Amino acid sequence: MSAALGLGTYRVRAVAEAARTACSAGVPWIDTAPNYAGGGAHQELGPVLAEHPWVRVATKTGFMIGAQIAAAVGTGVLSREEAAFGHSLNPRFVRWQTARAAACLGRADLVFVHNPERASEDRAELHSALLGAFTELEEFAHAGRIGGYGVATWSGFRQGLFTVPELIGLAQQASGGDTHHLLAVQMPVSLVVIQPIALALGGRGPLVQARAAGLTTFGSAPLHGGQLPEMVTPELVDFIQPGLSRAAVCLLAAASCPSLDVVLTSASSEVHWRESAAALALPLDACQLRKVTDVLAPARHRHP
């Protein structure tokens, strides 16, 4: 069984148009952030989400750009020095940004702490920052203002800065008990960032740990920012699934990863959605996928 297709809006230009197309295709999740589409993704998505109340939306907290920086400083949420970094897990900022996101989108089923590794490469400092962010998000979830929260990371798991059990422990601290609202994790999964696939095939790694803990798992950047299809050779296409396009093969490999619930794609046209859905209709089984990772993954990734 392959992961479900979700719309990732990071590199989408016409966000509202892409979202309407995705909703028409039955997409279960739309993933966004305040800093996407030049800071305008939330404004574009709000009316679309109102038209499609059954579609769930995940946004993020952490990054800020342009007018958002000026607003954070102007309202006293951050100092100029703090805002100049363009990323913050300061609890005041998390509270402010999450409230703005939920109001603009109309709802927030998930709020991911966005690339928390930007806050610090010191584990103790980072965990303290995550605890502060989680505490704010627990309050939002407890009040029914958001559905829950998660962590969307680019390299935090790979750098060993935190593990899924550690994130759950921090969520329990934030909630003051075993019941918490940490609901999801998101990380890159692709033929470039192939370690999550190799680990999951062996029953290990953050995706397997998250699924076992009842968290929803999201795979981002399956095309590695659009660069991956250009790197794929005709021989690799034939090895993975003859007859598919290079982009479809990349998406198929990511979506076939064990313990992955949702793979985020930036497909924006009906043709691209149909092609993506057709590619995922016949997911690679574990044996096929392991052959792919054996060809592409360095030995250190297969046997960490």
C-alpha cells in the first residue's frame, strides 16, 4: 500500500489554483506555512479551505519573512535582533504566529514546528526550545483552536538532534501527563534522502517509530525540490517501473516507503494529479524497493 497523495505548497506559484485542483482530485491533506508563496500562501488558501471543509490543512510555525518580520517586531512579539534571524521558537512568537495562521486559514488541523534544528545544534538547548513551543501548542489544542501539532524537520532526525521517543516525552512534559496533542512528524523522503526508506524497510528509524506511536507520518520533497527528475536516468526508470515518467518514478519510490502515511507533492494541474495517482496505484513491494535502495544508498545508510 502506498502513501496518500497530499498537496505541498512550498514551491507552488498559484497556490489557490493548485489547491482547488487538488481538492477536486480528493486530496486528504494540504501542507503549507506562513513563509510559503512569498508569505501569501495562507491568504490564498483560506477561501479554498472554506469551500472544501473536509480537506485537512497542516501549517507551520517558526519561519517568518518580509512583512511578517516587521509585524512581529512592531507588536513586540520579538526584538529586532531576534526577528533578524528569520526563524524563532520563542513561545511568544509561536503563540502569535499560530493564532494568525488559524485565523487566516479558517482552521489548522495540524501545526508543525518548522525545522526546529534551526534553533540550536545543541541537543539540550534545542529540546528546551521544543518544550516551550510544544507547551504553547498544547494550550491551543486543549482549547480546540488547532487539531494538534507535530514536527516538520529537514535534518533533525538525520543529525541525531532528537528522536521520536524524545519528542513524545517532550509533548508529555508540555501537556503535564501521558495524554498529549503531538500527532505527526514530517521529513524528506526521496531517492536523494533515501535513508528513511532504507531504515523503514528494516523496521527501524523515525517513520517506523512514529507509526508505532500512532503519529501520522508525512514525507516531504519527494522530487527534492524539482531537481530529482533531472538526475534520474532512463535505466533507473526501467529498473524501478518501466513506462512511467521520471517524476512519477521518483514519487512512486517515496510513496512506497513503509510506515509513510502521506507523501506531499507540488503537482498543480489535473494532468499531473492523474499521472501521480496512476503511478501510486501499483506501489513497489518491499523486495522491489529494497533493490532500489541497495543500488542507490551508501552502505552507511543501509547499516547505520
